[in-house]
Amino acid sequence: MSGSGPVDLRGRAAIVTGAGSGIGRAIAEALARSGAAVCAGDLNDSAARETAERIEHGGGHAIATHTDVRDRDQVRQMVEGAVRAFGRLDILVNNAGLQHIAPVHEFPEEKWDLLIGVMLTGTFLCTKYSLPHMIAGRWGRVLNISSIHGLVAAPFKSAYIAAKHGIVGFTRAVALEVADYGVTANAICPAYVRTPLVEGQIAEQARVHGISKQQVVEKVMLASAAIKRLLEPDEVAMLVLYLCSDVASGITGTAYPIDVGWTAR
Ligand SMILES: NC(=O)c1ccc[n+]([C@@H]2O[C@H](COP(=O)([O-])OP(=O)(O)OC[C@H]3O[C@@H](n4cnc5c(N)ncnc54)[C@H](O)[C@@H]3O)[C@@H](O)[C@H]2O)c1
């Protein structure tokens, strides 16, 4: 099935962080279906291995690494391991992320450090160590999974919102620096996506508010959205594929909403 999709990435090599679950796994599998060799990195190494095994069973090529994107040595090892295995590195998807909900005046400082460390500093470290390989190959794609909360705010998510806005700014800076080398950098800003993380939040809110899961999605989570449904991980993965394609070589420094009409208001 490799190379069978709408975008041909045969001969390319990719790293996806947070590839053991949800959006990261969907992106890793979509890249592999398009022919790319994929290094699936995750803090959860058995989840990363499962993603790599799913890809291999589907006829693709993948390796798995245990990588905490906050740890510069582990990031360096992930990049070196991918280059050793595949002989090159063309695509980096900075996807690892997590949420913590609390008002600013009660926000635990260690949670602030964790969220900024994973989503902002982790994105910086993975990009820093990956870019030399893309620059050397005169072709590259950096895709940073921000969020609709990289464009607009919501209460009680200050660290997430600061990190995701930071990712958008970082993406623009990278885009300007590497444009001459055939490397593009773009951020993707999804609204709520159906992943294990969000399914858990829906169940919890339904319990707390005493309403159905459907009502949580429509009335609580998607109050600002035009289209009242969750996105699927594959919808995000398809945008990643498009931005990796050669026809997207003129798109850089953007923050693409995929937001069910959220920012139309
Ligand atoms: N699900 C949504 O509604 C949604 C919407 C917009 C943006 N996002 C973003 O998409 C990304 C993926 O979210 P998801 O919903 O698939 O979440 P998820 O919890 O299903 O997957 C996140 C993965 O990241 C890994 N991870 C966490 N900390 C890590 C670290 N320090 N180093 C390496 N890996 C780490 C986890 O082990 C997990 O496998 C996140 O950046 C999230 O903020 C999600």
C-alpha cells in the first residue's frame, strides 16, 4: 500500500513525535501509506512500538523510539536514530502534547513547566536537531501541531494556550530562516479532535454536568463552532500530507485552522 495515496512520499523519511496515540498515530500511518519511512517517537514506548508495528503490518516502513521531547539528549538520539535507519530526514511533525486545566491563580507551577517544556521547548529541540538534515538535502517539511487555542483563547488553559500561541510564532521564525533551502514550516490549528484524550474529557464533563455526551460536544465543547461535530484524526493527517506534498512548496509560515468554523465568528 506504500505510495498509494494522493501524495507520493516514497523515498522520504519522517519523524512524528507523540506518535503513540490519537493524532500523532494517524499522521504517522498516513505518512507511511504515502510511502515515507517513519520514526514514531513517544514518551510511551510501547505505544510508539505499536504504531510502528501497525505501519509494518500495513506494508510500510517504521521504527519506534522512546523519546521525551523535553530531553535534549533523547531528542538528539531520536534524530540520529532516524537518520541512521533511513539515511536521511525530510519531514518532522511536532505533535507531542498534553493539557492541564486550572485557573491562572491556582495553576501548578510544575504543570506550567511541563506543558511549556513538552509543547514549546520540545518543538524547538526537535526542530533544532532535525533542520540540519533537511538543509543538507535542500528539501524539508516542518509541521507543528498547534491548536485552535494557538489562535484564540479559552479560560483555564493558560499554559496550553501560551504554548500553542508560541508554536505559531516559532513556526513563522523557522519559516523565514530556512526558506532558501527548500524547507517549509507550517502550523496546524485543529479544533476538538476525537482522540482518547478528548473522549475522556467528554465522559468526565457529561458526568460533572449531568448531561449526555452528545450535549457536551454540541453545547459545551463546540459552542463557538459552526459545524457541531468533532474532527477525526485522519482529517488532520490529510492536511499534513498536503503540506508535505510538492504542490505545497509555496506554503510556509502559516497557521492553518481546521476548526469547524470556530474562528469565523
Ligand atoms: N485532540 C484534540 O482535540 C486536539 C486539538 C488540537 C490540537 N491537539 C494537539 O494534537 C496533539 C496530539 O493530541 P492527541 O489528542 O492526539 O493526544 P493524545 O493524548 O491522544 O496523544 C498525545 C501523545 O503525546 C505523547 N507525549 C506526551 N508527552 C510527551 C513527551 N514529553 N514526549 C513525547 N511524547 C509525549 C503521549 O504519550 C501520547 O502518545 C497535541 O499536541 C494536542 O495538543 C489536539
